[in-house]
Amino acid sequence: MIELFRAHIIDVPGDPLRGTAGLRAIEDGALAIDAGRIIDLGNYTELTARFPQAMQHDWSGATLLPGMIDIHVHFPQLPVIGSMGLPLLSWLSERTLPAEAALDNEAAARDAARRFLRSLAANGTTGALVFGSHIAAAQEAFFQEAADSGLRICSGLALGDRELPAPLLRSADQCYRESRELIKRWHNKRGVRYALTPRFSVSCSEAVLEVCGALMREQRDLLFQSHINENQDEIALVRRQFPWADDYFATYERYGLTGRCSVYAHNLHPAPDECERMAAAQVAVAHCPSSNAFLGSGSFPMQQHLKCGMRFAVASDVGGGTGFSLFKEGLAAYEMQRQRDDGVALDPAALLYLVTGAPAAILGMGDHVGSLDPGMLADFVIVAPASDGTLAAVLDAVTTPEQRLGALFTLAREECIAATYVGGREIYRRSG
Ligand code: GUN
Ligand code: ZN
């Protein structure tokens, strides 16, 4: 059955940062979907005439955007959001890792997974690359809940054999066996994909990184995720732990942890040549601006990433990040670039691209999701603010789609997401 969704429609079919396209916007438009795919979009009156039998969903006045995709967010860290006052390494050891150790029983892990997945959907996020738990049973519960959620989830067991609290430590051999078992159970099963997930070089001996390389060779289509160059103390520690490595990336490079589906979070302080090698290795970067500001880690050299041709997208990094809203992260990215002498002049089209088309391409899903092109899977979000709030007042005054989108990035948050659809199926509806 064909369905028609009436709303103001905005997406970004190309890459505005590299000049291939800007906004596509249809005031009082409609999106036609059938069997979970987009079959048409255009003016509401014209589409109604073209599909007179279609079932109508009237979201007139609201804005319909492609589903947002978060390429760096930690499943066990929802309760850590807002834990103030510490830089990265002490934030990890005093607040975050102890909280992650609490997922040591199935009920706690399942409850955490449900709340986490619901928070993604409630913020208009339809897909995510999720940093998992170090505890295999908790990660198994997460995968089960992810498969049931309808979201497009890539995730994996977090790995480390040092610099972690005892309940999270695993030997290199355990890392290998537990990862291999979860890969067998979940990679490309029930809509889930597996991402190999060494936490960061700080917590991984060479034996663990070696095991990761072996797993990547055994199963070539795995995704990969880790952290890099986030904080100066962290970088100095890596230098002491790996005296043979010229820089942080070299600690991953040696073990073959590179390639088009590899995502490194942060990269705020790359060494000379490091960005160029990362770009040549075709890895991508998750830029997490609210986390970088919250933890005082530094600011993102976006211009440098653009110049060396590195792919990047904006992500939340919950719980270092200050929430799940990718609108908020877009605003934080915009503000961070405004502060830099070499800052990239981001506009609303670039921000939307950085949370839709860019992350979709990085996760190898750019042919299916990330824009509203006919033929794409019907992943989209309806944004409708309360009628008596500031955002509604601003939207009443806008005269262009750019202004509309700028207002959404600046003011729309979780409470403005009216509904979230994945593959044409409603997976979240705001109550009330
Ligand atoms: N580096 C290693 N683990 C983490 C984490 O959980 N959050 C952030 N922001 N950086 C990390
Ligand atoms: Zn992170």
C-alpha cells in the first residue's frame, strides 16, 4: 500500500562540504513510500493527484527530514551524561568505567539497552554505530534489544586488557573468543552488523590489537571503531606505552585496523602527517563536539580534515557528549568552528549532511539511507515543536528552508521529535 506523508521536506542529496549539492527543500511537500521504500517526493497537491489511493499521514506544518545517523555513541554510558568536572582519563577511571561495570547482570543490561535504544529513536536517530559493553552477556542483551528495536545498529564488544577496572578486564585470548562468538551470532543477522571495538590503545596491549587484526582478516566485512587523539594526557600515555610508534594512529596501523568501514572518534590533536596517513588508509572520523567541549579535550581541526580528504561525520559520544540530539551536536559543531581561526563556515545544509548523508556513507549505507531520493529506504523523522514554544515562534517567522533548518539545529531537541520511521515503519511516536 502506498502511503503519503505531508510536511515541509528537507534533505541534502549530495555533499555540500565538497560542493556537490546543497539543500533540497519542498514547502508543503509530500513523501510517497511503498513497501518500506521512498517512491516519490514533491509538492503535496501534485503527489496527491499522482497517488489518489494512497493512505495519507497529515504532518502539515511539521518538517520531515532523513533519519539521523550517530556514528559514535556508547551503549553503557547513558547514566553518565552530565558528570561534570573531570578531564578524559579521570572521567573514565572515576565515573564512566565504574558505571560500565554495573552492567554485570542481565536485567540491568537489558534495561540499559532498552532505554538507550529508545533515546536514540526519541531523538530522531534511525541508525548508529554503537560502542558496546566490555561484558559479553551485556553485549548479547544489547544485540537482542537492538534487533527488536527496528533501528539500524552496528555495534561490538568493547575490548581491553589493561588500564580498566577488574570487572572489565579480559585477556587477549578472551577478547578473541568472546568477539568471535558474538560476530558469529550477530554479524549481518536480524538487521545488525558487527563492529570490532578495541576501546583505545591505552587499554589495549599489543596482544589485543594483534587479536583485532586477526579478527578483521578472518571476517573482511566487519566494521571497526575506536578512539584517537582526544586528549593531550591520553596521547602522552600512548607515546609511553608504544615507544616504537611515531604517533597514535601508528598503534592501530601496525595491526591493519584501517579501511573504509573504520571509524575513529575525535582526532583533535593529530601529529604532523597523521591526518594524511589516516585519509590515505580511508578511515573516517567521528567528530563529537559537545563531548570535546564538556571534557575540555580541545577543538576539532575540521579544515585540516577537509584538506587531506578525510571523511567525517558529527556524532554524540554519549556519555562524554551532553545528550542524544544530533541537532544539538550540529549546533555545537557550528559553534566550535566559529571559534577557530581556521574554522569551516558551516551552514544548515552542511550540518544536515554531517548527521545524515555523511554518516550513512561512512557506514557503507549511502546507497540505501541518508537522503530522501526515490529508491532509498524510508528512514525519516518528523519534527514538530510545541505550538507555544520558542521554536514554533521562530518557525512562524522564517521565509526560507535554510532559515527553517538553522532554527531546528539551534532549538529543536528531543521533545520536538514527533515520530521516527525506519524502513517505513514507525518505531517511535511522541506521547501526548
Ligand atoms: N576513550 C576511551 N574510552 C572513551 C570513552 O568512553 N569516551 C570518550 N570520550 N573517550 C574515550
Ligand atoms: Zn567515545
